[in-house]
Amino acid sequence: MNAQLTFMQNPFSLEGKVALVTGASKGIGQSIAEYYAAAGAKVVVSSRKQEAVEAVATEIKSKGFEATAIACHMGDMNDVHRLAEATLAKYGTIDILVNNAAANPVFGPVVDTSLEAFDKIIAVNVKGPFELAKKIYPILKAKKSGSVVNISSIGGLRPEPGLGIYSMSKAALISLTKVMAKEWGDDNIRANVICPGLIKTKFSEALWSNDKMMAMMMKVLPIKRVGTPEEIAALALYLASDSSAYCTGSVFTADGGFTI
């Protein structure tokens, strides 16, 4: 079949691709892993606990798709290196990287944030994605092809109350994505970033389960509801596929219009 016709029939196909998704044991990461697998990718499901990622991989495989579970703590750079090496040992290559894992151990003013909490947030939210992308870069460069999708937050565009250092780390991730896009474009490696708004996940439960806060949010949200992980996954699928071949260094918001 003509390649162009095949593409038109399935413009979001990931057939023959290998994708690595961090923070994939639940929420947005899990949905992205499921969408990628359904689109034909061989997916490495990663998060801190092996039993959690095994459960997600087993669910994906029960639907007839390909998935492998590899645990990794994104704040441990030795673990990050092992994740990259284990992915290559399993599949021999990699095409798509999604840095979704994130940490936010504190809520409150910046002046009350300990240096220990600061270091943990930066390690997981910035240093880990940097190190993992750098580790797989030679593979993508050799192939002259690849897509890096970093999951930031609208907090990275506009600091959120009580989430100062988390917001700062997500702003750094946006900037890192743009740097990757600029430096790796000659190798046909694309890097884009998604900034979700309030999404109904365990990570953000303290927000969407708070009736008072939700009442305030609904006054400013043009789309008057909380988003779903699947809605972020659909955007991540676009960015991983050849449909977004001319997109790099782009910042995509999916926030129901909150940042308008």
C-alpha cells in the first residue's frame, strides 16, 4: 500500500516504534502508555514501584498490545541510567520518550520549603528528565529520528499558589524542552512539552476534591469541568506520531482555557 495512503488512513500510528513512559503507573502516564500501545508502539511502562508498573503492563497486554514493566526512581540518576539500558536491552532501540514522572512533597510558601524538599523536586522533575533524555540521545541521533514529550504544568507558565518550587521546576522543564528542540533539531529529534491544567488524577486530588477550590475554579474555567488523563494522552499521541513532524520546541496547554 502507498505509504502516504497508509498515513492518511491512520495518521497517529506508532506501529514499529518503541516508547518509554515514566510516571506511568497511574493517571496521565498510564493513559499515555495505554494510548501508545493501542497505536501500535512497544511500550516500556516505568514508575517507582515494580508491582505498580507490572499491573499496568499486564492490563495493556491483556488487550493484545505490547508492554514491558521496568521500575525506576527518577530522582536516582543511577536508576535513570539503568532504565535506559534496560529498555535498550529489551527492544534494542527507542523512538519516543515521555518524561511524565513528577514529585511535589510540599504545599505552602516558598520560604517554608526546606532545601531537602527543593532538591527532591528538582531531581525528579528536572534532573531526571534531563539525564534520561541525554542517555537516549545517541540512539535517536543515530536513527535521525525521535520524539521527546515532556509533561510540565500550567504552573510552569504561571506559578500556582502554594506550589512555588514545583511551578519553578515545571518552568525549568519547559525551558529544557526548548533547549533540546534547538540543539537536536539537526538530528531530526523533536522535543515538545505539554502543560496540563487541573486533571482528575491522584496527584491533584487535593485540588479537585476541594469543593471550595473547585467553586472558585469553575468561575474562571471556560470549559467548566476538570480534565481527564485521556485528554492529555490524546495530545501526547499526536506529539509522538508523524502527524506532528513539524512541531518542535512547542508548548501545548490543555487546561480548559484556564490560562487565557
